[in-house]
Amino acid sequence: MFRTLLAATTALTLIGSAQAETFRWASTTDPQTMDPHAVNSAPVLGFLNNVYEGLVRRDRDMVIEPALAVEWRSFPVESQSAEHGWRFVLRQGVTFHDGSAFTAEDVLFSYERASSEDADTASWFGSVTDVEIKDDYTIDFITNGPNPIFPDSIANWMIMDSDWAAANGTERPSRDTENFATINTNGTGAFRVTERSPGIETVLEPFDNWWGEPEHNITRAVFSPIPNSATAVAALLSGEVEMINPIPVQDAERAAARDGVKVIQGIEARVIMLGFPHDHEALKFGDNAGDPNPFADLRVRQAVAHAVNVPAILQIVMRGTAEPASQLVSPAMRGYSEANAARPEFNPDRAKELLAEAGYPDGFSFGLKCPNDRYLNDASVCQAIVGMLARVGITAELNAMPVRNYWPELRADNFDMYLLGWSPGTFDAEHPIRFLAATPNTEKKLGSWNFGGYSNARVDELLPMIQTELDEAKRQQMLDETATILNDDVAYVPMYVQPLLWGVTENVTLTQRPDNFFILRWVTVN
Amino acid sequence: MADTGLDKSLVPAHRYPGRLARMWDSDFVFNFRKSPIAIVAAVVTLVLILSAIFAPWIAPHEPFNPATWDIMSGNSRPMVPNEFTGKVFLMGTDEQGRDIFSTILYGMRISLFIGFSAVIFAMILGITLGLLAGYVGGWTETIIMRMADIQLTLPSILVAMLIFGVAKTLIPFEYQDRVTMWVLILAIGLSDWVQFARVVRGTTLVEKNKEYVQAARLIGRGPGAIMLYHILPNVLNPVLVIATISLALAIIAEATLSFLGVGMSPTQPSLGTLISQGQQYLLSGDWWILVFPAATLLALALSVNLLGDWLRDALNPRLR
């Protein structure tokens, strides 16, 4: 009897010590895929940054540093040909999680995969015309002109093992259907996925043969999506999880005051905006479904911009944690346009006048699409917008849905207006122009998130010039011009820069990066 | 009375009390007057139902009309002036500046409407099937009652969720918001008919062999007429009791479904939807968003239930 008890106690102690290094964290949504090239969204790329690696990566301050490439330089250098491009020298002795070696072949394969038509990441390679393997550990990216920010723009491009992909029939990513790579992983990163139950739990363990020097002390990390924000807070307060991202805006203050819990707050690079159906012929939802699309009229879009009371949203719904936004990027981004720093003022009377001028004195009814688990308080913000639009006489029928249904709905053009958040992966103002403002063009890999089909010839003309301009002042001038066009056209209604709010237990130290990526190898559990 | 030719002054007033007075003295009302719980429950139920019916006149504003929302009054505490607008709200406001008191009144309307409709639907279905089973007997009875037995083995909330889920997949997406309420009524009603059917069948089995039914059969009345005009009135007492208790259960079932997110949408919230929304603020200190709708649901369900309990005792001759 005594012996059994002793054995039981020992077993318990063992379990206890093993759990001490198990790190659990939660978020509102599950990464919708494990394929690093299928969906270009922060929850997916942020999660997979722990599993896969790119040629370069960002450090704690978002500065580019070597990862799978040890050095890189742009050419032409004097002695070489007139071709423009970048040469990467790869790290030697790196292995994938399944043990196979990493070589330039994998880089070429990952380029082909990530720039294929089915990939959501294709626009990162819009300027690349060719990729040449020089030797096993040297690879050249030829570009159609000088591309000073190319290394920055591929920081989230992750390298996949070519043999593994071929063996499992997943040479091409699939966005909305499943294939082998959407549930299985094989990267070179510091952590490998040991168990994956979509929507329930994903377990990671440190990869023993990782090339880097581990800074963390985690032996096992468990991620689970908790859609209900109150449940997530309760899990954090009870110690069931060590970290939640985000901690709901309404809970941050009280949680921070509790012993054992801290709130890490920052300003995210993400701008929350309203999008319009620029290229739709007719309204699709609401009582006026089938009527000509009123948002094609600039005055209607201006009316919306004047009707939305952003200061009130920030004060009440976001409880003072967010900053207003006047353009597609936040002031912290490179290339932010100081000349466009003013938001359209909140002026419901002006909005009504504009609607009357546009021929809608009695307003109209339309459908507003919104995610309800993607951005901080997204559904509440949309409800508030419904109220504000109602005050100037336009009736929005709100349809809020989980993000896994949301992107397919937007891709299928099922909206009359929608909410979108955009965080530039390159931390540069060029990024949203390429994704959100350029005329959609699959061949040129442009405008892939421009759901409303906004199109402006001058913007399309400026974009390649911005991409290849080396002179900072000239580049800024062109970025300013683009920002002015987008604001004059009311291509979008940028509203605010979303805050980063992470709830963490006191015994955990970690780093919060402004792109809201949670990097496990910077976590220490005490 | 004048045409009877009787001199009213000759008739002592207390011997022939009026209809109301006779009701006042009846066993039923006497029983009620002697039961403080029943009185309180009846008053609470009445107040809640009336305030739901008259919500448009009582509520300070119309919570489902977005044009009346004042977001700057959002997150107001109950009875504390808002820091920006200075307005005072009896039960506070939510994040959108909607007055909680008004949302409760309107939400209760939806809850009560669904509850009553579902019970009426279940009652009609249950009585019909129960009468048929009891009176016709044979295969009809076997099929109906075995179906009822099977359904009884499943928790009714699961049955309701199943029906709701199937209906949701059958109905095109764009109509779903408009028909949700009717689907809920159907789902809750279908999950609840068994109680009625069993009781009605049992009573029918007893009644159908009594003399008055045999007499009716002898004078040539058809089975339909016998069931409807002779048996049905005699089985209504227990049905009334079940209906009252079912109402409380139906309100709770609707709240549960809405709380789980498979019921009324946030744009047309019932009490359950309001509670599920308020639950998001449980840990943030904005307690009023959750507590007031929950307390209303509790009061409503409890008082209807207590009324039902009392009714069961009052109508049961064996307990007198």
C-alpha cells in the first residue's frame, strides 16, 4: 500500500515537472491551414513562422536577419551583367524535420510553389523573372528592375522540402480545399508539429536538429483556439493557458490589475478599414438587391467616410486602445504619407448632403459583411457602423461570420461592403498598394486582396515605379501621390490602427512583435 | 332579468351572487387566494407579459433600430450618468449604446412569442395524436406511442437542435434570418409534443368507455365528432397544466438554443441571445449586460413554472 502511494506520488511529481515546461497558449481562431503558401494571413503565417523558415527572418525589432540564407546582396555589381536581382548564399548543414537536407533545390521548388497561380503569396514575387541555382548553396533571383525591398518582402516566404512535397502529392498549394500540406508540416524551424487536430489542438515540440541556438526553455507547446473571449480570459486567469492573443479590449484593464497576469500592449501595424464593391454592377443584399450599385458613385463613398464616427468607435468600442488611421498604413510604417495624415471628419450632415446629391435622399439598403473572430471587437465595430450609417439614412444589413467562412465569401464577391484589416508584411507603404489598390491581375500577381476590384490607371502606373525607385525622396513623393489618389477616390475608408493586446501569466517572458506574430523561440517559462 | 317579472327587491342579494362573485368563491380561486406563492408568481408573470406586449410604449427607445443608437452613451453603468453624454440609464447600456432595459423588453417579446407559439404548436400536435392513439387504438396507437417513446429517450434540447440544424441546411442562406423564429418554434414544438400526447391518450382511454361516449356513439355521432366534442373537453384540465409547465420549458429551450448560437441572431435578440452577448463581458466588470437579461429570464421561467405547479395541485382532485 505504502509502495503504491509512493509510486503514485513519484509519478505525480514527474508529471508536475514535465508540465512546468509545457507552454499553452490560445487565440480566437485556429490557423486555417498548415500550408505556408496557401493563405497570406497573419494567423497562418505567424503560427507557421515557428515551424517553417524563410531565407531571411525578422528579429525582435522587425529588422531583417539571416535565417536559411547567411548572406545576400543585390546585383549588378560592376563586373557582372546588366541584370538586376539578388543573390542569396544559403546556410549549410540545415535539415528539415524529417531529416532530409536543405539545398538550393528546395528554395527553387518553394519559389515555384509559392508563386504558382494557386498560391496566395504569389504577389511577393511579382518582380521576379527568373530564379537560377548557381550551386547547392547559392541561388540568384533575377528581377525585372532594381528591387531594393526584395529581401524584406520575402521574410514570410517559407521554404518547403521539395522531395517531401513531391512524395505526398502537394507540389501546389490549395487555398480552400485540403491536401497533405494543409494538415502536415515539414519545415526547418525551431519547432515541429507533433499533433494537429484542426480547430481543437496543435502540439509542437522543439526540433532537436535545429541549426540555431535555442533561447527558449519549452519542451512542449500546445495551441488551442478559444473562440469565446470570456472563456479565453477565464482560461488565462485560472492558469489553464499561459498566454492569450488577444485579451479582449474590455478585459485588459481588469486583467492587468490581477496578480499573476500581465497585459502586453502595443500598436499593431494593422489598419482596419471598410471596403467597397467598386466593380459590382448591382447591390447583392438588402431590400435594394438588384438595384444599380450606389457605391460606384464617389459621393456615396465620401458620405460613408463622413458618416462613420471613428473617434466614438475608438473611445467606446475599442476603449481607448487604438489610434485613428488616415491611410492604408499606420504612421510607424516606412513610406507613410505625412501629407495625408488627416482623416475625413465625422460630419453626418455633410454625409446626408452628399447622399442627396448622389440621388439617394432617402438612402438605400445594402449588405455589410464582417468577420466576428478575426480582428479585435470586429463584430461590435461593424454593429456600431450599422448604427452610424442608419443615422444618415442608409440601412446596412449586417452579416457577421467566422473568418473561415469570411474570406471565401469575399473571394466569391458576396458583399456590398466589407470590413478588412491590413498589416503590411514588409512594413512598407508599397505593400497595401500592391495587394489592395492595384487592379486585380492574376498574371502580374497584383491586387490579390482587392476584393472590390478598385482600379485606377495612375495607381497601376505608379506601383512599378515605387517598387524599383532607389531614391528615398522620389519614392516617398510617389507614395504620397498614391495615398492622395486613394483618399480622394475613397478607395477604402481607413478607420483605425488596431492595438496589440496579449494576456500573459507573470511567469512567462516573451517578445511581442508589431506584426502580431507570436514567436515561440523567444518564450521563457519560469 | 326584467322580463322574468320578478321583483328584484324581494330576492336577497347574497343568495344569488353574480358570476364574478361566484368565481371568487369557487374552490379554484379560493385555493389561489390561499397560496401566496401562486399570487406572487401570477403577478410577476402578468407584469412581465404585459411589459413585453407593451414594450413599444414602455421602452425608452427602440433598440433594434440602429438609427436610435447613440454610441457615445455606450458602456454606461446602471443609474450612473454617462461620462460623455450625461444620460442616465435604468439598467445601463451595452457597447453600442443600446439601453439594456429596452433590449430586455423587446427580447422578452421574442422569447414569449416563441414560447407561446411553440407550446400551442406542441399542444395541437400532441392532442391530435394523443386522441387518435387513445380512441382509434391498434396500429395507429402503436406507431404514435412508440414514436413518442423513442423521442422521450432523447433530451428535448437535442431534438430541437437536430431539427433546427436540418432546417438550417434546407433553407437558402439569404432567407435564414427571416425564418429563424419560425424554425425555432417548429423545433421546440416538435421536441415537446410527446408529453401532451401521452397524457391525452391516457385520459382518452379512460373516457372512451364511459357512458356518455357510448351514448354519443349510440345516437350515431362519428368518431371525429366524439373525439372533438365529447372527449376533448374532458381531457383539457391536465393539458392546461402541462401547457403551463411546457411554456416555462419552451422559454428556457429557446434561450438555451440562442445562447448556444443556434437560435435568434444578435440583430433580433431574444433573452437567450442577450445573455450570450452579455456573457462576453462577464469578466470585464460590465456585469449589467449579463445580469439583467439573466435575472429577467430567471424571473419569467420561475414564475411560470410555479404557476404551473400550483395549477397542477389545484386541478388534481386527489390532492384536495
